[in-house]
Amino acid sequence: MAARPLVARQPNERLQALIQEAGCSNAGLARRVNMVGQERGLDLRYDKTSVARWLRGQQPRGRAPGIIAEALGRKLGRTVTIDEIGMANGKNLASGVGLQFSPTVLGAIEQVCELWRSDVGRRDFLSGSTVAASALVEPSRDWLITAADPQVARQAGARVGMADVEAVRAMTAALVDLDHRFGSGHVRPVVVHYLNSVVSGLLSGSYRDTVGRQLFAAVARLTELAGYMAVDTGQPGLAQRYYIQALRLAQAAGDRGYGGYVLAASMSHLAAQLGNPREIAQLARAAQEGARGHVPPRAEAMFLAAEARGHALLGDAHVCQEVAARAVAAMDRADPGSGDDPAWIAHFDQAYLADELAHCYRDLGRPDEAARAAAESLDGHPETRARRRAIGLVLLATAQVQQREVEEACHTGARAAELLGTLRSSRGAEYLDDLRQRLEPYADEPAVREFGARLELQAA
């Protein structure tokens, strides 16, 4: 089969490293590749000379790179991608990376590791991608109907134990704290490099089923965090990929509750930011249905509040109010001292619920209730939640605009702008832009002109 040279004709060090790891000779790899090809109906006749050419930088045509990856993967006992063998060449990587809810655990590992590699490599198709509503809703359907993974244990690579899992958890907690204080612009590159350089090795290691479940749960949380940070840095198309993979990792962990959280707290909120109200409610209801009986009242409140936001954006005040009341009732049933709440929902308190309700009332055009809810959220959020407090201030300012208290709105907005000046958060900037647009009808008022000038000076 004819071969073509790689553009740079550099030695294929990735392939060399994998051949050494597999303990395979050039002739042995050629035989394995020919066997895999035969299984797929191809008459391949590679030999040790062919492998030597690949190592010098030549790349075989057609389906051969995938077959080489499959042959090495079988020898190593794990999934190997064409990117790992140095034959992606910037062209074979599909733009759909990270968008699939894989039917198998091995496939899930391959998907998420390829997403991390592509993100670190700043693939153009990731940074420039847009969000398709179906790409948010379809994985929720797959999650609802897919049976639990019977086992996730692996017998390949370095041994992974609970100490490794605890390290991932501790790293996640530290990164969450930094994100709350300084915004994702400062932190996301660290998260992605840690996932690609450390966590990918853990997923590809050797672990018992019990350890594997805990590992998948920890990695699901960190992957969801990376998705949220993509939102906060203005990359929604990248965020959806991380969220889909976090959902699949939660499935592998056997954690239906956290899967529901990814749908309601992550995917649903992404749909809200993108103005897809029907998808907001669908995702939140899928979370409720799929996690029924697996979550405490605090998580129920969060799922219901997410659904209420969808109904608010649809303009259905009656259903919104009904669902919001159920969210409040669920929160009232939560017992903070019971120890029943998993770590991933512990942050959702009365302040966060008030924040969600403030969004609902804003979108329904009920400024008095929006202002009260925003003020309640600000009273409850500590100073360490800098971004959340800034958003709460913008929500309060928006309600004040709706009440025609323009001067007070500008004063509140200035406080939000000052706080956001200490962060690197595209999401916070979007809230400020929305407030500025709402103030446009009052552009001639001195307070509005002063506020606009302040934002221009801050942006300079």
C-alpha cells in the first residue's frame, strides 16, 4: 500500500515510544497490523521495513493508521488513538471529538483523553466550535436509557489506588477555590494540563472496580469544572464537550445523582446562557427523572430551580412559580447537619437558590421579586464567592432598571464592575454587557453616562 510523507518528515517519536512500551519488534507489529486488517477484510502486507518507514515519518494511507492504533492497543491492553501513534496529522481528528456519549467504558476513556489532548493542543475545531441544542439533549437521552456499566476494572499500566483518587479530589477542591476567587481565565489552563498530563495516565492505569468507580467520580467532577471554566472564558462549544464527557464519566462511576447534576447545573445552565429555554427545562427534567431516589433534598432543589429558569424564559409564569415553589420546599427539607449531602451539592445553599430565583423573576419581568431575591443571594454569598457576588449585584441592578430606579442601578452596577475588575471572567462581562444594554433607553441621564464611561475606562 502506497505511503505519503508527513509534512515535516520528522521521526515519529510517539509511535516509537508506544512500540517500546508494548515490547514489540517492528516485524511483530507488522504481523499484528496485517492480522487486524484481515479481520476487517483488508489484504495488508506490511513488514518490518514498512514499520521502519513509519518511524522515519511516513504515514500510510486510508484506514491503516486506525488499524495500527488498534493493533498496538490490543498488545497494550488499552485503547490507543491515531493521535497517540503520531498519525493524526492535524486532519484525521474528527470535529466531533468529545460530543459522543460512548457506549463503552473504554470508549469513554478514549473520548475524554482525546478531548484533553486536543484542548491542550488548541485544536481549531474546539476553540471555534458552536453549541448545537441537540448535542446537549441527545446525551441526556443516552444517559437515561443506558444500563449501568457492569465493571470498570482495568489490568494495564501503573497501579492506581485510593491515594491517587484523593489527590484528584484535593486538586479539584483547590482549583474550585481559586476559580471562585479569581475567575476561570487564571485557572483553566492549569486544569486542562493537569487532566491531560496526570489524570489521563490514571484512567489508563490498572485499578480494581471499587477504586475505578471512585476514580471516575473524581475525574467527572474535575472534567465538569473544566467545562464550567470554558463557559467562563467564552468557549461554550468547548464547554458542551466537557459536560458530555463528565456525564459519561459519572455513568461509569455509577453515580446517578452526579449525572443529574451535570445535566441540571451544567448543560441546563449552558442552554440558558445560549437562550434555548425549551432545552433548559428538558435537561432539568431529565436530571430529575434519571436521578430520582438517588439524591438528597438539596439536589432536588437545584434540579427544580434549573427547570424553573427554563419556564421563566418561555414566559410561563404559572408553571415557573409552581416549580420554584417545589424547589423552595425541597430546600426547606434539606438538613445541613445530616451529612447526607454529597460534596458536589454542598455549595448549593439558600444564597444559590435565591440567585436562581432572581434570574427567574428578572426574565418574567417581575422586578420587585427579582430585587428581593438578588438581595437575599448577596446576603448569603461570602466574600470568597467573588464572581457569584458580582453576578448577584448585576441581577440587583437589572431589577432596579426594571423598577426605573436608574441612578441606583448605575451605583449597583458600578459595584459589580469594580468586583469583576479583580476577576478574569467572560461570563461576568456578559452580565455587565446585558445591564449596559438595558440602560440604553436612559442614555441621556448623567448617571448612565458616568457608568458607561467607567466601563470603557475599565475595558481599556
